[in-house]
Amino acid sequence: VPDFSDLGRERPVLISTIERLSRLMPGTQFRLETVLTADDGAQLKQLRPDFMFVPVGLDAVWQRAGIESFRIAARKTALAREAAQSVGSVFVALKNRTDLSELKDLRGKRVVAGRPDSLPGWLAALGEIKRQGFDPETFFGSRDFLFEYYPEIIASLWGGKADAVVLPTCMLESLEATGLAAVGELKVINDRSDAALACRRSTDLYPDMSFAGFSWTPEKMVRDVTAALMTQDPGQGYEWLPWVSHTAVDALYRTLEAGPYAYLRDFSLSALYE
């Protein structure tokens, strides 16, 4: 797994998936390790894992480092109607902020989010800003990234350090279900919720995390793992599905000139050639 704070809350899913693979592949030992993502794929190349739990969009960034990966399956939670529309971002503010209700009201305001490279935790939010005709680079007055959604990012609202925060979809509902935050005192800005996802959202929706292999992964092991994933019991609240389109993810990166399209921001001769 990559060292994404987003995946900290996913640990039960990761463990249960590995346990299932272990049961169905008794001759194979599975070990969960964390890989740094800030070194542009250097540790990934050195460790050469057979498989990886991949947050949406991360594999697109690997392309720049020359790492060839392929998605075996994408997770679909019971909360999503379709696997390709499973995660997005939600803008959240205190309910007593009567001056904040629409996206345009956040212009020039202080916002706090998790990671600048997280699609559901930030990039989807920038995509919504772009969709409504604003410049994502200059829209907010300030932006800070605190990496941990609870308690740091949520607490920044009550502490007055942020006018609004950006959370991944379903994080708000999770905080409410566990009683970790007074969600009744919060509200969603630019609410676009509908039947596609049983969680509040402010942006378009994208695929959830994937289970991926690499060019060096043994073929027969891929076959066995794929068979095990495809028979996952959806009664656990999620299932793994093959051939989930990531076209919307590619379009988002291109629109934002980020990830594999970051070179579009560079007007040097070498970048223009590329």
C-alpha cells in the first residue's frame, strides 16, 4: 500500500482482502508493506511488489517514472450504484456560516484539505471549481494540507483556521456514524448529492481504489488472484469488479494539467517538444 493517509481508514478492507486471498491461495504467503510515494517511484522499483492497493489516479502518476502497472480490479462499495462513480470530494463548513452556501462563496476563503495529490481529497474539488468557470490556482485565498482528516482537518473548522474543508465522499457520514464529530453543526457547500452515491458530495464522481499488478508480476499469480477477487462476497459492503473505466480520471488530470499531464504547465523547449 502507498503511504496515503486516505488508506488509514481503509485498513479493514485491505486486511480482509488479503485474508481472503490467503485462504484461496494456500501455497502463497501475503505480506502487507508500505511504499513511499514522494520519491517518484524509486522505492516501488526497488521493492518490486507483486500487487498493490492503489488509490484512484496514483497509477497514472507512475507512468512518468516508467512504471508499467495494470488494474486487475476496482473496488465498488455498497454505497455506490456503479464502480466508476464511487468517490469524489465534499466541501464542508460550519452551519453557522450563513455567508457560505454556494461554491462561489468560497472564493478568496481559507480552505484545508488532506493531500494535494489525493483525487477524492483535493483534485476532484479543483475539478469542480474548474467546471464552474473559476481558476483553481487562484480561487482560494489560502490552502493548507494537514494530511489527517480526523481530528486535525475537522478541528480546523471549529478552531477558526479554515472557512471550509475538503473531505473525501463518505468521510462525513463515517464521522457521524462513529460519533467522532458533531456533524449536526456542519453543512455541505455546493451539494450535488443524488442516487449515484449514498453519501453527500460536491463534485463529480470517480472510480474507487484499484488492486493492481505490475509488468514483473508472475502471470499465473495474476490469474489466481483475479479469480479470488472476483468471487469476493459483496455482503461485506464492497466487492471487486474488473474493467472499470478510468476515462473520467484521465479527463480530470488533463483538465487540471496535473499528474501525467503536468508537463502541459511547462513551456520550456523540452516540454513543448514533449
